Amino acid sequence: MRRRIKLALAALTAVAALSGTQQAVLAQTDPAPGAGMGKMRGSGGMNKMDPAERLKRMERHLGLTEEQKTAIAPILAEKDGEMKAVRDDASLNRTQKREKMREIRDRYHDRVGAILTPEQRQKADEARDRARERWEKRQQRAKDRPN
């Protein structure tokens, strides 16, 4: 039981790390918001990238094997479909959408994290932490700005 909990926590950490890695990669490579968006569907970072582009970035930054790419690709595509359904659901208010999307991210984060090696999870965790720090700084600057 304890081992199962530890494994679940490790997987959750890995998925959270992947989310941060995706944001960190975008922040490092994007010259300006909205400029040269390529396969992205507007501003918003990795969450707006199509699953194939997201997989390419994960491969490049985490060194995914062919087996990992094959296993992760359908997970990302499925997640993309669920997220789109929530975004398009007019019966949900903003708070409900945010909560549903968080649940979806957590669920798929666990699935992807279970496929990564411990080293890949660590690398993804570190990138996520850096991205979170940048996000917090941006939030603080926004609060400090006069209206």
C-alpha cells in the first residue's frame, strides 16, 4: 500500500513536471507572445499546442525513446480532446471549467509520468519549478502595476 502511494506520488510529480517543462520550453523559445505560433492555436503556451508538437518538445527536452513516444502520443491526443470539450462546454462557468481542466491535467499527468524514467521525471520537475517561479514573478509584477 505504501509503495503504491509512493508510486502514485512520483507519477503525479512527473506529470506536474511535464506541464512545467512545456511552459519552460515555450518561454525559452518563443520570441514574443503570439509571434510565430506555428502549430499553436493562439496564445497560451503549451496548453494550446497540438499533441504532435507537444510530443516533439517533450522528445527534444526529455530525450524520449521511440517506445515512450509511441506510448505518450495517444495520451496527449486524448487529453487534447477532453480539454477542448471542456473549453467548448457552454454549460460550465469559468470556475467549473478551471476545476475540470485541472482534473484532466492531473489524470493525464499521472499517465505520462508513469512512462518516464526517474531521470526524465527529475528533469521535468526542475523545468516545472523554474516555470512556476517565472509565473509567480509575472503575477507579482501584475499586482504591483498601477491600474
